[in-house]
Amino acid sequence: MTKPIRVVVAGAAGKMGQAALTAIQSDERLQLVGCLVRHTPKNLPIEKGREVVVESQVQSLLKQTEPDVWLDLTDAESVKKHVDIAISEGVSPVVGATGYNMEQVEAWDQACREKDIGGLACPNFSVGALLMMRFAKEAARFFQHIEIVEYHHAGKKDAPSGTARRTAEMISDEALPSERIEPPLQSRGMMVAGIPIHSVRLPGLVAHQEVLCGGVGELLTIRHDSLSRDSFMPGILEACVAVKELKGMVYGLEHVLF
């Protein structure tokens, strides 16, 4: 029988992190071996009888657990340092945090190749969201005017979201640059890859996005709603398994799933 993949979760005390802990423990392909937290919480959802190291120091956690995969669900302030250290130790990163840019992804790609390991940087783990992005890219071949509206919970720190940025990049790949016009006012959205993005942050939301495609006498709306963080768990599990078969850093879970 194949040995399970040993996984450490960074940001384990957060809402996404705790959901990931539960999901990983339910998957026989994976073994939860460690949690990185800033402050040890009282009730991490770790099953009784499991030997899981809870630490606040990256190097110490890696030394104690010897993981195969580093799942990072932290924030923009921490993710770059964490992933750099993980790669330097030969541990395959799965990046769910945002706040990095394509130059960083390229640097991670080179570092992964030097260590002969794979990595995955995933703006979104939801299969439905990935399909929404794929459909939007297809629509960009037929609609000259496209805008993105993304909605997230009030606690989300970055705006626009990583998913919205990735969607804009995918749309731009299919559209002619001359077809994108800079909005004259800030209220018309932030431009990313020539696509206006509008960000909403309100209590009661989880993660939602609309891609609005305007044509002559018609409007195509492509929308995805994550109603709970459970929607991200199947993608996280597949990413933690698939990353061990990769070489270099791959940007976007869609390259693994589709």
C-alpha cells in the first residue's frame, strides 16, 4: 500500500485552515502531521489519537514533521517567507494564500526545479470557480466589453481577490488589447490586465464572483457562489495529491484538474 502524503497546514487556526484540517484527516491518501499557528488555539479540530505537531516556528515545524507537502493558507504578510523556506527544505508547496505576484511565482518555479520538486499556486480551490473562469475566458472571444464584480466576507484583506485577478488575466489572454478601454473614474473599477474589477466586502458573504459580458442588445452573466468553505476542500485535497507529480511551480489548479 502506498504511504500517505505527509501534509503540514500553515494558517491552521483560521477558518479555512480548520476546514482543511478536517478534510485532510478524512482522506486516506493524506496524513496530517503538523500545524503552523501564530498562537496555539484551544480547539483545533484534530482527531484523538493523531500525532500532530502544533508549532509557531516554520523551521522547527519542518524539522519535527518532515512533511511532503506544505499547504499555506496564511496571508500576504507570511506566505512568501513560508513558501521560500519550504522549497529550500525540499517540501512541495500548495499555496492557497494570496498577496504574491507573477514574479514571485516565477522565482518559486525556478527554486522548485532546482530542488526537483513540484508546487501549486492556487488563486481558487473551488471546482465551480475554476469552471466559471474557464467559461469567462471562452466568452472573451465573443464579447468586447467585460467587467468583473467580486464579493467577499468583510474580513478578507486583499482586494481585488486572487480569483478576480486570475480571471482578468485569463480573459485578457483571449481578447485583443485594443478592445480594452481604461475607465475614466475610480468608481468604474480597478484595472487588472485591462479588465475593470469591482470589489465588495460585506458581512454575510463568503466568496462570490460575476463576470459581466456586454454585447449588442444582450448581457451574458457568468456567476459562481461559494456558500461555505466546504466548497474549497475537494480542490485542496486534489492539490495536495497532485503536487507530488509535478516539476516546477504551476499557477492555477485548473492545469491539474482539466
